[in-house]
Amino acid sequence: MSATVSLPSAESAVPKNVRWVLLGVMLAMLLSMLDNMVVSTAMPTIVGDLGGLEHISWVVTAYTLVTAVTTPVWGKLGDLVGRKSTYLASIAVFVVGSALCGAAQSMGELIAFRIVQGVGAGGIGAGAFALIGVLVPPRERGKYQGMTASVMAIGTIGGPLLGGFVTGHWDWRWAFYINLPLGLVALVWLALMLHIPVQRIKAKFDWLGIGLLTIAITSVVLAATWAGSTYAWGSWQILALGAAAVIGLALFIRVERWVDEPLLPLCVFTSHRNYPLAMAMILVAGVVMFGGGLYLPLFQQTVQGASATNSGLLMLPMMIPVVIVSTLAGKVMSATGRYKVFPVVGTAFLTVGLGLLAIMHTDTSRLLTGLYMVLVGIGLGFTLQMASTIAQNSVALRDMGAAMSSVNLFRTLGGSLGVAVFGSLFTRATRSHLPGTGGSDAGANAPQKLPAGVKDAYLDAVAAGTGHIFLTGAILCALAFLAALFVIEVPLKAAGAPATADTTGDTGNTAVSAAT
């Protein structure tokens, strides 16, 4: 397959209407972030209508899996055939998938249509960060970090609230239909507002790389989803998936070394050490974001007796600092051109905040938990978006789509692995504190309905289980802190290509290498 690639001029300045353009990009990004959380909240109602309880996990798993698999494909398509056209196509696929999901008449149909939705979500996630990298020079990107952080906060907090409102006041199908008007607005908005100067080159598409990476990612996501729940960690099924992931990744790396136009150019990982260091921080941030978002509300509702009605509000102490700190850090970065200090301080805050969450017990007050969550939020605000900026500044515009799709892929994989490993840790810890009672299943009913002695033991078990989770998270963040220390602070250019990029012509193609 031959294609042309759309590249901005190396000296292009920030478009005058860039905030309006990015507003459309962020609206599409918000759609994909909100969807999974809205659907998760609506799942009990969906099962009540469609049946198929035994397949309920696949409604989420199918979406997550396909999103992860298609993310690098969409990113490379953006590099090859143009970022605007691929981003609009991904939004259109997501909107079509949403309409089909809303019209589903069985659980099987819903799962199939969620796959279509996931294909579109993969492109939305990959394209958003690539467009930011193309539209905004490195020195100016900090000014727009607050927009991305706000979208993430709204998606995390607003998803459960919107899902509860939709299922409580409307039909569950509106959990999907609500995407239609918003998606169409984003489509029209970007079609009219997004204009990217282009430079045409020819390239071939890496079909073999797609197949091998699909095998590796699918194996990892399925192993992370099933391990400790559907199958034991040491079962042959999980071991087979692990082997498939390793073999698929090894063959993928081998193929990428010799194909003319690799799906994921290995040079982005090897030409500058900042990129793999940024990926490590993003992976850890994904673990914290998804794992904390799942188990912090569990602790607050079960141990501290918080209401589950407005479960999204329980995350406010963590998510509000993310928006504020990310915005302030971005402004400072744009004003000074300095950024290394932020992920260093951020990962330190994450380590301390998670360490404090790890020592919570049944008598810990909601106020104290909220204060610990503020520390985690500050850490995420300093780390998550700044790590993405470091990754963007470490690659050339030629490979921006593939590189930024890796950012989204690592964040997704971090979330999947985090939820799976944390779930296994939680189950093991609760069972060790409740021998002979079925472990975490002992609280399947509301804790207040349990006998007094069993209730106290169950609450202690939940506190111990979440403690193990946050201690593991603190250790991972300490490793991310070490990664941040090794980041090289490459000066950020005020306009044009990333500071590390060096463009030369070669056999009709644009070859770009990062400075070391």
C-alpha cells in the first residue's frame, strides 16, 4: 500500500485559532474517555434488559482491547495519509459504533458494536496528542496542558455521574446515543477549523507489523483482564498468553528493524533516552490513575461509609489538583522552557501520597484520606501531561503520530495491568484476613448487613487489601522518580519542529533523527 504523508512546515507558527481547534480535539477526546465510565455505571440496567450476565465483562474488555490494538495503527495512518482525515475518520467510526450500541437487541450484538466503538476510540486517543504535537511548538505546549488535564478530570468524575443520571432518568440506550450529537459537533467543528500545511511523500504500510503487534497487545490485555479472576495467575491459559505476548513482541521488534516504513519506528525509543523514560512515567501514571480510580472509591464507600450515589464526586480531591497543577506547570514551562523539575517533583508527590494511602486503616477519617488524595493529584498533575510533553519533544514531526499513539497505548496498558494486578493483590490480601469466609466475597452483601464480628473483620480486610495496592503503587512511583532523574532537559523551541528533531532528505523520504 502506498500513501502520502501530511507534515506541517518545519517553521510553522502556532495557528491564531489554535485554542478553538483544540477545543474540537478535546471534545472528541472527552467522548472516548467518558464512554467507558458511563457504560460501566449503566451495566446493571443493560444486563437487566438484554440478559447475558455471563458475558458482562466482555462489554468492557472488548472495547478496551480493540482500543489498545488499534491505537498504534491509527497513529501510523496519521503519519502516512494525513492527521486531519484520520482523526475525522476515527470520530465517525466512534459515532457509528455508538449508534449501533444504542440499537443493540442482545448482549452479543452489544459486544460486537462495542468493538466498532473501540476502533474509533483508538484513533481518537492516538490522534489527539499527535495533533497537539503538530499544531503547537514544544515551548508553547505547556499553555494548553490545562485543557487536556481538564478533559481527563471531567471524564473521570463526570462519567459515573452522567451514567447514573442517564440510567436513572432516561433509557440505558442514551448512554450511547448521547455520543451522537457531541460527536457530530466535533466532526463539523474540526472539518471547518482544522487546517494543517502539508508536505507530500510516499511510503508503504506495515501490515506484518500490525499483525504481530496485535497478537502481543491482545495477549497482554487478555492476560491482565483474566489473571486472578477467570483463571489463576499460574494457569496454562495465562502462561500461554504470556508466552504469546513475548514471542509476538520479539518478532514485532525484528520485523520493525527491516521494513521500509515501520508501524512503530524503533528510532523513537532509541534515538533519545528521554522517550523511553517518558513512557515509563506514563505507564506508572496510568497504573495510578486507573487503579486509584477503582479502589479509592471502594475504600471510601466500604470502610468509611461514603455514599455510592455520587461516586464520581469521591475523586474530586484527587482530580481538582490535577487540573490546577497541570495548568500552572504548563504556564511555567512555556515561560521558562524548563520542565525536568516537574516530573521529578511529581513522582516524589506520587510516592509520598500513595505511601500515606497505604497506611490507612478503618479509623482513618475521610478528611485525612482526602488530604492524601490531594498529594496524589498534585503528583499526577506534575507528571502525566509533562511526561507526554517530554515524549513529544523527543521525536520528529515525521513520526509524531506513531510516537504519540505509543503514549496512549502505554497509558491504556498501564491501566489494564494496574487494575488486573491490583485486583489480584486485593483478593489475596482480603482472603488472608478472612480465612474460611470466602475472602472478598464475604462482603458481597452490604457490609452493614453482616454480623458485627464478621463486619469488623471484613472492613479490616478491605483496608488491608487497599493498603497492599497503594504500597505497590508507591514502589512503582519510586521507580518512576528514578526515571525522572535521568531525563535530559532538551531546550524547547519557541516555534517549528521539536528541539530534538533534525530534518534531512533521503531517497525521496523525510528522515528525521533526534539529537542525543
